[in-house]
Amino acid sequence: MAGRLLALSARSIKARPVPLGAAGAHSNPALDATRAMIGNREIVGYGMNGQPHYYDRSDIPLPAIRWKEATADIKCLREKEKGDWRQLSMEEKKALYRASFKLTYSEFKAPTGEWKQIVGASLMLVSVALWFYMAVRVVTRVPLPDSFSEEKQQAQLRRILDLHVNPITGLSSQWDYEKDDWKK
Amino acid sequence: MMTWKTLMSPDSASPLMEQLTFLHDHALMILLMITVLVGYLMASLFVNKFNYRYLLEGQTIEMIWTILPAVILIFIALPSLRLLYLLDEVNNPLVTVKTIGHQWYWSYEYTDFANIEFDSYMIPSNEMEDYHFRLLDVDNRIAVPYNSQIRMIVTAADVLHSWTIPTLGVKIDATPGRLNQISFLLNRTGIFFGQCSEICGANHSFMPIVMESISPECFISWIYNMSEI
């Protein structure tokens, strides 16, 4: 996508924006380049940046060019559009819309579900990293020192309590010295 | 010493360490509030529907979020500076203990009354009893009377070491060729542990410090016994 943006911007730097649609200006190379890019589609406004590109965006609503090239049917409907819109049937309105625009608002704002691909791929990469970590931990495992055995830990805990270590808010504050048991 | 259930600092055994703990709790509370605020703002960015493409400036809010952090910093700075000067207060110690750091043990001297000197080596893992704390227990502990101001003079014989006991809030570098002095008071009895805090070679992790805080009567009899050795 970034590559495409780069190519597009390079094209617009090369082709300087000139007022197009000027009658008999076919000796203009910029106009030729534009027509080669967009075909016979009508240029209808400024669009996003003055360039004759089509886009579907909700924050800059009206693109610079129509979506489809004008056929005879559409030209007819355009003439009818200049009159009372209540005379247009639903199909005619839809045809006019689809001639000027590719997608409706609800179509281009619809959720794509792309987030599932991204989250899935990220989680897979995270799990690969975790597998690497586990492999390293398994391969480099060393036995614990003797002092970690259950009896020795009990003896050390007994000594910690007898010494009243951390008696204010720490471990010994949870020991009931009268009952010789943990506080309930 | 750190035990199970100790998340942050151990309980203090000295008034200055109490004050350090209070400052820590105060600053941490402020940090927590800021973190929750920023976390909420970031979370709301994901779910809110605000957008405005032509935003250029907002002078009032810029003023607020410049002045407010300065105010918060003042709330942190004032207690901090108070404690900083409190830690440097001059007092009249009762007992002076000298300690010299070596590679890789501490030696202590009590020269107030009698000429007492001894070395304090870590108990190796293969000579430990069941109840010994691995890498923390030593053969000879320093004894000091509680509720008395103690002066500690620290130096080193070879390379840099650092003498520390976290429950007292004391850490002081042992520099060869220099005498560093620190003063503290213990307000409860017990045994307090610390470990050398300046890299000093292969056994830097294996030269702990153990201080036993005892009643003045016991201290006097301890001095008497040690001076006869």
C-alpha cells in the first residue's frame, strides 16, 4: 500500500495539475496523461487534493471524478436529474448513484474483519517467542540449592517468625504469637 | 530481610527508614494516580467517537497541563527535600562501630571500651544448618544496643565495597583510603541483614552483613565477653 501511494504521488508530481476540460487542448501532455489514467470519466470537483482520483471516504465525501464513464443511458438520466427528483424511480436513482460512486456509505464503512488476521498473526508470533523462551529454560535448567527443600524452608520460616521479621505489615504481623498459628 | 509477602520495602527498624517508607508511599500514590489517568485517557481513545480534523491550538488546556505537573512535582519535592535534610541531621552517637570491607568479608572494630576486632564471613552453603538463611547468615554478627544512636565508620582495605542494611535505610560506600561516617538508631530488637552493594570481585554476592539489635544490658555483657577473647 505504501508502494502504491509512492507511485501515485510520483505520478502527480510529474503531471502538474492543469485545468482540464479546456476545449481543444489535446496538445497538452498533462491532459493526455490524465486522460490516459482516468479514461473518459468526467471531472466533477476538487476532491481531496485537486488530483483527478477516485476514492470512497466518509470524511472527504465528494471525489474529484465520477466512477464510471458516461454512457448514453446515463447522459439521459443526467438530463432527467436536472428536473424534479420525485419523477425519478428508485432504479434510476440507484443507477445515477452507481454511475458516480463505486460504493455506498454502508458498504465502505462495513467492518472488514482485518483485525482478526492481525491479532491472530501477532498472537502466533508471541507464542513462537514463548516457545523459544521455554526451550531455553528447559535446556539451561539447574537443580535448586539444598536450602529449598521443604523441611529446610519450614525451619527457616520458623526462624523468621521467631525473629519477628517484618512485624509491622509483613510476614510476622500475620502470625498469632499467643496461639502459635497464623492469624485467622 | 525480604520474606514471602514482601512486595516493596521491608518493614523499617529505624525512624529514618520509616520516613523513607512514608515518602515512598506518598510518591507512589501520586504516580499511581497519574498512571490511572493516562491509562484511562488512552483507553478512551480507542472507544470514543470524537474527531475534529481542523484542530490547531487550545491555549487554555495547554496552560492547565503545563501548570498542573509543576504543582504535582511540588507535592513530591517538598516532602523529599524535608527528608533529605533530615537524613543529614547532626546527633550525638552513643556507640561507634568501625567496619572495614575486604575481599570478601567484613571486619568490625569496637574501640570505644575495649579493643574488640573480629571478622564476619558468610556461612558457606555446605556448612549451613536447616534454619540458616542461604547467602545471608554469617559466623560473627555485629551487636548494637537498641534505642541508642550508633555511629558507623566505614572503609575498605582493597577495593570498593558498600555497607548496607535496608531495614535501617542505610547504605554507605566503603572506599579504600577514606572514612565514611553514618549514624542511625534502631527502634526494635531483632536481626537485620544486608549484602555488599558495590561490585568487588568474584565473591561480591557472598559477603553479607548481619546486625543484631539487643538490649543495652545484653550489649554490655557481649562487649565484656568479646573483650576476653
